[in-house]
Amino acid sequence: MTPHHPVGAFAMQPEVLPAAFPGELLARLGTRLDLLGGGTEVLALDDPRLAHVTVLFTSWGCQPIDATVLDAAPRLRAVIHAAGSVRGHLTEEVWHRGIAVSSAADANADPVADFTAAAISFGVKRAFPLARRYAEGHYPQLHERPGADGRVVGVVGASRIGRRVIRRLVATGYQVLVADPYLSAADAAELGARVLSLDEVCRRSDVLTVHAPQLPSTRHLVNAARLALLPDGALVVNTARGSLIDTGALLAECATGRLDAILDVTDPEPLPAGHPLFALPNVLITPHVAGVQGTEVRRFGAYATAEAERFVAGEPLLGEVLLADLPRLA
């Protein structure tokens, strides 16, 4: 180990490491950190070498980092998460011990926002049910081809993804309403949207897209009563977490044909084979692919690498996660 370099290590699923941190990123990190195993090794959190680690890179599949792990890592000063949410593996003890925490959630936000905007565009034009009817020999007439002009989109949650979705929708020409208890009217206006109560957003929206965090208080946030408020023919889009919508209530509405849905997440997830939602012609379900996937996983590593460079240089972390913010983060 180089005396003047802090020590870095990786804790994640083995297959994630080369996808997130290809050779050129490891080379960059190697100029600032001594990487255990040369950067190609995943460190188990009961490995004695954890005692030397200053910067720990985590990602999907990392074990919980609790007091026992931290006791074995007295030199740990930063946990840099090369993925989105840190809620699944970091305990509050990490912050209590003064360890800096960063998440690459921003790197995941643009792909989800792009997917959501595309889903809304396909959905308002009823592209998927029309495509099925086309395959059956029905070529839609003009009056069967709905358009996007004049449509109102309700955004539930002005999160980092929700805000990106709002900007994309406003730029496209949609009218946008937002339901978020932490968003002021002035901030909504800056985004080009209008903030209303969730019930009122449901009443007025042709499309409802969900971007709130998964918390006990947000389970079934979009329930049977709120789905019933949506106008006939409305579209429900969920690229956040499945538990935010009452699956049974959504099934009941979509089964009548009153509502359409595009779901990248479900409750439960994965949705069991043969679930009745799969059979509905007005529902499209994708297997949680809106966020960073495949070659895009490198985005997480690039973000984490830049964060490590900032940390070593003593600069502020762009993706810093504060304990006070944790209760309302995804």
C-alpha cells in the first residue's frame, strides 16, 4: 500500500464490479486510492483487511453495514454507493460515526425520466393496444388515434426523477400538475408546473405518473379512491415502486377498460406468472428496466469515481446523503 494514498475497496455483487468499474475507471481510481486486490476483488465485510479501508464503494448486493462492520473498519471515512438508494444496506450508525455517504442516484435519474416520458408518449397515443389490434387485422381510423395535445399530466412526487420528468413534459407541451407536500407553489412554477393536492391532481389528470419514495407512509398512496377520481380513459404510469399503487384496485379499474396502465414496477415484484394484469390489452408491464441497465451500469461507476476524487481532494460530494434526508428518500 502507498503510504500517502487512502485505501479503497469494493463491496457488491461480484458481477456488478466489472460492469460498474471497467478498466479505465479503475485506472483513474488507482491514481487516488490504493485499491485492495487491484480493484478487481469484492471484499467481504468480515474480511480482516476491512480495517485498512478508508473509502468503501458499495452497489447492488452489498451486505448491511452495521455497528459490527463499522467496529472492524476504524479507518473508514466514506461510503460511496455506485447505485441509487442506500436505505437497504446502510444503518444510521454510519452517519453517527461521522462517515460521509454518497449515492449515485443522480446517474440513474435521467434513464428513468427518459423511459417515463417515452411511456407517457406511447400511452397517451394508446400505441400498445392499437398495435395489438393492428396485428389482429384492424387498421385504426383517424377518430381512433388519440393525440397528446392538451393533455394534463399529474406527477406524484417532485423527486430528482419527478423533476426531470416534469421538465421533459413541459418542454413537450403537456400541462403538468404536481402533488408533493414538500414542493412550494413557487418551486413548482419554476419547473413550469402547478402544485395541487393529490386528490385534485387525480381529478384533473389524463395521465398520472408516480415518482414518490417507497416509505410506510406512501404504501398504496394511489389507492382505490384516488384511482376512481381519475377521468375515464386516463393512463397510470409507475416507474418508481410498485407498493405506491394498490395493485388490486388498479387491476379492477383496468379490467373494465376505464383506465390504461404502463408499469415498470409492481407489487409484488416480480409479478407472478399468469397474473391477470398480464392478460389485459390496455396494460403494459416491463420487468423493472427503466433505470440503469446493462452497459449503462458504467454510469454508476463513473459517478462514484468522480465522487471519490472529490472526497480525496477535500471537495464537497455532489451526491452526499444526509441522515436528516433519509426518511423521505427512496
